[in-house]
Amino acid sequence: MKNNKMCVLVALMLIFSVPATALPNEKSNKKPVTTETNSAVLIERLEDIKAVDKHSITTTEKKELRKEVKSIKKQLKKNGGGVYLSAGAVILIVLLLIILL
């Protein structure tokens, strides 16, 4: 009887905790929609910089171009996003796959 009560208690806790964590965060919804277009513009600018004849420009202009390339690459990394898995999550997934299969 105690086992049944414990199982019901755990099930209720899980049911009520999942919707609270599944709510969207208001700050995450403020991400700009124009990420793809912004990325396309940045990539086009990188291609323009690569096409510049670097022998005909001065050293200060070269430094400015290097700084611009670095900042563009940082922005592209930030916009790229992606899914990152920690080592613990990978181990847990592998263990679950081994147990279930």
C-alpha cells in the first residue's frame, strides 16, 4: 500500500512540475527574427573583404579589416546557435539506449 502511495505521489509531482518548466521564457522570445538575413549580409561582407586586393591597401586599413572580420565571425557564432550536449548527458543517453534496447 505504501508503494502505491509513493508511486502516485511521484507521478503527481512529475505531472505538476513538467508544465512549469515547459513554459516559454519571455526573454528568449525577444530574439530577432532576421537572423538568417543578417547572417547572409555578414557572410557577403566577409566575401567582399576576401576579394579585396590586400597589397594595395595600407597597414592601418588591413588592421581595420582584421578587426571587422573578427567581429563578424563572433556575430556569426553567436547567431549560429546549435545544440550542445554535455558529457553527462551523452553518457545518460547511451545508458538509456543500452537499457532500452
